[in-house]
Amino acid sequence: IITIIHYRNQYEYTNIPVKLPKLININDTTPKLSPQRFWGTYRSNLYFGIKHRSARSLSGGLMWFDYNKLQQSNDRFLRHWCDQNDHLKYGWTYHDGETFGIEQIYDDNLHLNVQWLKQINGEHGGDWTTRINVTPQSQNRTIPISLFFYFHHDLPWIDEISSISDESPDLITIRGQTNELDGFTIKIKLNTQTNQIITRTLTDIFQLDKIHENLLTKLTTNSYEQPYILLIDQSFKDFEHNTFFIQLTLKQPLVNEIFSFDIIYQSDSSNNERQQDLTGYYFNEEINRLQKQFDERFENIFQLKTKQNMDIKKIHFAKSILSNLIGGISYFTGKSLVAKQNQKIPDEYWTTSLYTAVPSRSFFPRGFLWDEGFHNLLIARWNKNITMEILSHWFDMLNDNGWIPREVILGDEARARVPNEFIVQYTNNANPPTFFLTIEYLLKTNSNNHLFNLSFIQRLEKWYQWYNHTQYGSQPLTYRWRGRNSSSIYELNPKTLTSGLDDYPRASHPTDLERHLDLRCWMTLASTIIGKLYTIINNNEQTNKYLNYAQLLLNNEQLDQLHWSEQYGMYADYGLHTDYVQLQRVPIGKPNPQQPQQPQPTHLIRQVIRQSDLNLKYVKHFGYVSLFPLMIRILNPQSSKLEKILDDLQNPNLLWTQYGLRSLAQTSSLYGIRNTEHDPPYWRGAIWINMNYMILSALQHYAKTPGPYSDKARQIYGQLRTNLITNMFRVYEKTGHIWEQYDDKTGHGQGSHPFTGWSSLIVLIMSELYDE
Ligand code: 6A9
């Protein structure tokens, strides 16, 4: 038997790029080579933001507020960055990732409908128009509303601004130029007659380093002190200006009357090909045409009309969710901060750019490694090219050891959203290699196609070997997530952030002897996929090496020896463990004899309450981890273990709820339990959609594969699918969002929202698209 040699080398450097050809070359994202994805709504952390795929970009953004809010409180009145505390419903109802998008935003006193549409001509990514339709909602006719749109570039770019004229339909015209864009014109045009609604306009230009801090401060202080006189009369020629903004104030909005304006961007290099300006009725027609095209393509791919119990509303729900995942795709450039374990001062990674979807526009607007593999299961159905570019960007982040950061935080805007203690990425930390799921899907549907070239495969192998070298267990064919804190005194169960399942309970005492079932299963999948990739380029030697190794990991007897607990009747982790741990309140320090009356401060410390029980054993916590041999389809269809798992799945005392499968069994000693004083339960009971998707996918597989339990698998599959769809749709109708997790007792959405990352897999669940 050929096995894979596991060696440990000295991982000396954190920030040297791997010595393999890059997948995205310097020109690949330029308007010449990929005009269709040059401009985009790639600042998805904004309610509406736009930029292009260049390291330095002209960036645009929308902001607004109503004066009622401003007067009531001096915080949270300006809408700009998506923020849960704004309590808004918002999201894309259409977005195809390339050509157009339509977003609805519901604020208390106004509704916004933002339509964005691109036309590709010329050499610099073509033209686009953003139409902003505002419907005031307030019954109070005297509440003014202000809308802003701004453009910013790090370097000066404005050549000329036309004067404002109330009569002219073209409110204002800006001429500008940057290295990336060459010459261009921006027109801001009111679509509504100015005599219908009293407007007041303001423009300003200035010099800014950072949009997110300075512009906000500038605007808010000015607006707050002098709500009606905003014009800061800067002399145009005094300085080199790199920021432009316009304010439109509706002084007496009429209820339900629409106010509308267009931001029209025109590249000089499109001038010869442009038939007419992308505005007016022509814009409507184009949007309508693209909507129709989207609807048809959506039905072709997802075929929801053919499914039972799918009414118009559910189909609309599915379209919005897909659009939100796609509309969340962003483009970041900057340097990650990375460090080896125990390294005090972090190193800067080289400058990288990342094209990626994000888990949540409001809360986590940046790249997350294992989330992205799930995102692309859906994105790839819609547009394989987008997925291939996303994958390529991620694999270009490989360092010379074969490591990719778990969280990719690039640029000021992304960094501003992360608390300091979470910014540095540690080069010994892994995260599940879910890209193998995406690649598995791509391989099944494109076997003859040349999606994967040698450089791609070599990078993937390098990545694979990093896991294999650094996360290998102390026994053959076992694996262990690194990065658990064995000296932690506050945590009831030291976290395993690297596994993606954070506080999901593992062995109570982290040691080198631990065996992590989920990681072993991920490596089984990964080995198979690397083997299959090598068949594409006819490398028999490599193919055999990996597929043979996969066979070892797939062997059910081997698996059972390492991970099946006969006593508990489940697959489990193994390690130094006891369930007899508790958080106990103990005083901090010694009592102060000078002040005996003063109550002494206390904190909670983890205590082992039965030392004799602390020994090497299977970890008795039934939940998502126990299901991995099912999820990755390692279990033989004939296995009696499969029957046991299927029975356990249906047991409401364990994982089954009418809203989906919960993460941890109600019988587990850590079910719903806080990990520390300040750490509420996260993966200890809540329902997560990525795992439910994998379970459904596996159930469908076992239902289709002949075997003694196929009927049982089919029946559970059907009920679980219905439960998930019904609940997520219900919560969406009620709250306007899909959520990070769902409460296992009530079905309510919880955690961050909107969370159109992996929760968007509900679209694949609705359409029953799993691995074919
Ligand atoms: C906290 C707070 C504004 C946690 O979806 C991304 C990840 C998953 O990969 C992981 O499996 N989420 C899951 O357990 C969210 C992680 C957010 C960490 C950053 C900073 C920001 O406050």
C-alpha cells in the first residue's frame, strides 16, 4: 500500500508566496480581459456601494437620513454602512453578478429602490447607471429627507464640475480621470420634476484619506450643526480634490410620491459605441429585459416551478436569496496581518486582492475560508466563471507552506469592521477545506472541460499537504485540529475555532492524542478529490497515490476502530476527556484586610469535579460532528451504523426539531450551555444551514443508492427538507432576512443578519440540487 508520507518541517516564514504560477495574473481583472466583471457592487458592506476590480478604485456610495431621526438622537441617523443596529430590511431582489442588480431598502420614513445596470463598450469597462427611487413613507409632510452620493479615489481625479442649474435636467456633470479608468464623465440627473418636490442641492469636493472615517465625520458634524446649510464653499482650485459628493434634500416629501435620480457613469472610451445615454425610458426597458432574462435563467437552473408546494412567494424568496449571495460578492485589496503561534509582532502578508462572497454584509463583510466553499456550491450553479475566479483568488493567497488565512481582512474598510484581537491570522490554524466540496461539484458536472489546469491542481495539492503535515494526528490515519488552548482556565470546553464549529464540544482537555472525526472526514473527501484531479491531466502515479490513500480513509472498519464508540452508539472524537467539568465562582485575588466590608470580586473558573473520570476515551457529545461519516458519505450503504444514525436523526430528544437538525443533542451535557461567563452557546443546539444542507445531500445520496436503509433515508430527507424550507420562509416573511442560525426551540432567526452566506444554501435545498 502506498501511503502519503507525513513529515513535519519547520514552518519558518509566514509571508512568502508559494513558488507556483499564479492563477490570477496582473491583467486578468482589468477591463480589457474581463470587462463583464470590472465594475460591480463590490463594496457590499454598504447599503449601496460600487467600485471596480483594481487595487485602487474609484469608489461610490449612497447615504441618506431623515431630519426627524437627526433631531431625535444624534447617533444612528445616517445610513451608509450596513449595520444591524439600523434595524433596516434591505436586500437585492435581483443580482446577476455581472450586468445588473435591483435592491430594496426599507427605512422607517422612506423606501429606496436602487437599480444598477452596466453596459460594456470600449476599453475601460464600459458605462453604468444607478437609479435611485425614493418613496417617502412619513405622514408628516414636513420631515425633510437628505440623500447623498459620493465618489472617492485615493488620488486626485476631478478635472471639472459643471455648475448646478435648476432648469437643466442634467443637474450636474463631473469630468474626471484616473490611471485605471482613463477619462470619464459622471452625470447626476433628476428624473422627477423639481416643481413636484422641493429639492435643495449641494455639492462639495474635498481631499480625504479614508472615506469611512473622514467623510462620515465631516458630514455628520456639518449636518448636525447646520442641518439646512450644508454647502461648504471651498474654492475649487485650492487643493487637489479626490472626493466629490452631492446632497439632495427633499424638504417636503409627499407621501407615496416617488422621487428619483440617476447617477450616470460614462467611460470616454465607450463614446463611439454608445447609442444613447443609459437613462430615462431606455434604462427602464433595459432593466425589464434583464429581469425577464434573469427569471428565465433562474427557472432553467433551479426549476422551482416543477417542485411541489412552491408558490410565487417562495420562488421570489429563492430569487432574492440567490441575488443577495451574488450581490454580496466583493473585491478587496490589502495586506493581511499574520503570525506564527506565540509570535508577538505580526508580519504583513504581501499585497493581495480577493474577489469573494461574504457571509454577512452587515456583520462579517469579508472573506471566510470555509464559508466560501459553501457559498460557491450555489454560485457555481448560477455562474461557473464567477466561481472559478473566486477559487483562483483564494488559491493565490497560498503562502510557501501551503497555508491560506482563515479570515481575509484586506484594506482599511474591511479592517475597520474587525475588533483588534481578531485581526491577526495564525499560520498554524486551519479551517475546513470546503473548497473540495465546490470542486467535487465542478468535477461531476464538467469532467471533460478544462476548468482545472496544472497550476490549479498543484496549488490545491500544496494546500492539501499543508493540512496533511500540520494537522496530522498522533496515530496513523488520524487528524487533529491545532489551535485549541490546553491551558485555558475559563472555558468549560476549550474552543476549536479552526474547525469552524467554534464552541462545539470536544475532549475536555486538549492533548496531542486527540482525534477529530470531522477533520478526518474532510481529509477523506480532499484525498479523493486530489486523486480525481490528477486523472484529468493523466498523471497515473499521483492519481493512484491519492486514491489509494483515500481508500484507507474510506475503509469503514478502520474508521470504526478509530471513531466508533460501541458504548455510546455513535461516531465521536477521542481524547482526554471528562463530562464532569463545571464553571465555579471563585474570588479574584486575596481579600483586602483594610476593607473587610468590601465584597470581593469573583469570576468563573473551570473545575474538574471528578478527577478519576478524566481519561482517554470517546467524547460523548452527539451532534454535527458525529454525523460527518454520513455527511461525507463515507458510510457503506449496508452499514448497520447507518441505520443507527438514521434512527437517531429522527429522535426529537437528540437532534430532530420541526425547524431543522440542531447542532448538539439535547442529551449532551453541554447542550445550550455557556462556555464562559461572557460566551453564550453558539454551536451548542442552534440550527445551522450549511450542516443541514450536507446532511440532506447525504440523505438523498443514501436514498438513491440501493441498500437496506434507502427508504428510511428518503423519508427523513423529505421531512427535514420541508421543515427547513417552511421555517426559513416563515422567518423571512416576518423579518425580511435570512439568518446566521435558527433557534431549535422556536425556529426564530438568531445571530447576525442578513446572513446570506451559507444560509443561502436553502435555494439548493428548495431545488433539490445536491451533487449532480
Ligand atoms: C467576530 C465581530 C462587528 C462564526 O461566518 C463566518 C464565521 C464562520 O466561519 C464560523 O464557522 N462565523 C462561525 O462559527 C462568524 C465569525 C465572526 C468572527 C469575527 C468579530 C465583529 O463585530
